[in-house]
Amino acid sequence: MKITPRTFEQLTGSELYEVLKLRAEVFVVEQQCAYLDLDGKDFRAIHVLGHEGGELAAYTRLFAPGDYFEEASIGRVAVRAQHRGLGLGREIMDASLLELEARFGAVAISLSAQAYLRRFYEELGFVAEGSEYLEDGIPHIHMVRR
């Protein structure tokens, strides 16, 4: 997979369209969750795009410490349905962790994980903090990697 990190200003119109389409496919249509994806935070995020065979297959959105959580953070982790089971989720997360470290050093990283993915994130070194909660009607858990 070809992984490309971009600031919002570096995204081309086509890349932004691909990102928004993938996020809508996964989080709105597939998960049947009507929520406002365009939350105004994309402008200060680092967008990590993973292309496979010329198509956006995986994506994450990264934030500097203090821009979303107190810690650096990763969100909107998505892998297109037809690309699942190939290890691309792990690959885009590994690249995202490296990108955060390259930009901000060895900092703590937070994420709001969908509860069913807890084990996946634990394998990446994240630890659950607190109880499960509902976010847009979906069970989540706050996790931190120190």
C-alpha cells in the first residue's frame, strides 16, 4: 500500500473527495450512523491516505497534542470494505503512529475506539481508560498509548 500523509492544504480536490467518500461509505452508510462527519476539524488534521491499486483503501486523521485530546490523537480510522482482511488497517495504523512520532516526538496518543476494535488497538499498544460510552449510538472506549 502506498501511504501518503497530507495536511489539509496539501490535499488535492480529488484526494479530499476520496477521503470524504470513504468516510461516508464506512461511517455513515455501512454503519448506518447519521452524524455530521464534516466537524470543522479536518483543517488542522494530518490526513494519512493509503492507496492500493490506485484506490483509497485506508485512511486515518491525526492531530497534534491539544488539538483534539490533551494527547496527540488518531481518528476516523477506515478501511474500505473490499480491502479488509489484508492487514491494511494495521499498516495504516503503523504508518500513522510513525507519522505522529516524526512530527511530535515520543508523545502519548489517544483515540476513541469503537468497542469491538478494542483488541486490535491493544495489539498496537493502546490501553483502555474508563468505561464504554455511546458516540453517535455506537459503543466506544477511550484508549491511550503512552
